[in-house]
Amino acid sequence: MTPLETVTEEIAKYEHPYFEFSATPKGDDVELCIHSKIPGVLSPAYRITFSERDLKSTQFPWTFQKLLYGCLTDYVVELFTKNPMTG
């Protein structure tokens, strides 16, 4: 399985009503992008890169879940701190 397929397989396990997830190759690594599904949100996508070493770990599914939830939290905080209507 390629690194991109590994991340894509993990992404398929998660669905969120407000965010969508995608993966793209970035050299030997894979970049995970989190985008808002809400129209009019001006914040750019939140990105994290997984190295090939990360993807080969037997703990990758657990690590992926932990990082995904952490990134979602960080992204939501960024959305609210950058949005002029909330501040």
C-alpha cells in the first residue's frame, strides 16, 4: 500500500458534518488537509504532513486519530480567533 493509500484509508473512517478531509502526496510524505464545509468561512485549510516513517508505524491508525482530533481542535480555535465577527 502506498503512503497516500494509507492516509486515504484512514480518512475514510472519519466523517464530520462541518469539515472535510483530503490527502495529497508531498514528495515521499503525505499532506492531510482539513477544509471547512461551511460556506463563507474565509480561513484557509489546516494542513499536517505525515512522513513515510509515521505511516509505517504499527500505531499509525491510533496516532492518526489522535492527531486528527488535535488538528480539528486547533483549526476551530484558529477559525474563531481569525473571524472578525467573533472577536
